[in-house]
Amino acid sequence: MHNTNTKYSSMLFTKAKPFLKWAGGKGQLLKQISDFLPNELKTDEITYFEPFLGGGAVFFHVVQNYRIKKAVLSDVND
């Protein structure tokens, strides 16, 4: 028996967004940042390293638009 739960099935089609409103967040700059991303993101499956995750805007943009095989995320906020 197949149980379709509308609440959870709609989540499958929702784009991930930054999980924090971060001072200095990059959400509004994603178009400009995309122009500087390496061409390998468009053609190769890569491991993505994000040393300054912050609210995650750049990470979520990259993972939703490019072929990311694995991601290593990090940030330190002392």
C-alpha cells in the first residue's frame, strides 16, 4: 500500500535555502559568485569543500546547480 503524505512529498520539490540569516551572507551575491566558480563544476563530479559555511547560501546554490559527488562543510564561530 502506497501512502502519500502531502506535507512530506511537497518537501521533495522545495529548494533548500540558507538556514540562518547571517551577517555578511552571500545569498544576494549568488549570481555574481557563480561567474567566478570553476568550470569543472559544470562538467565533473567533484568533492566540494566549503571552509566558511555561514548560513549555507553558496553551498546550497552549488549543490542544487552542479554535479557534487561529496561535500565537506566547515565553519568556526568563536
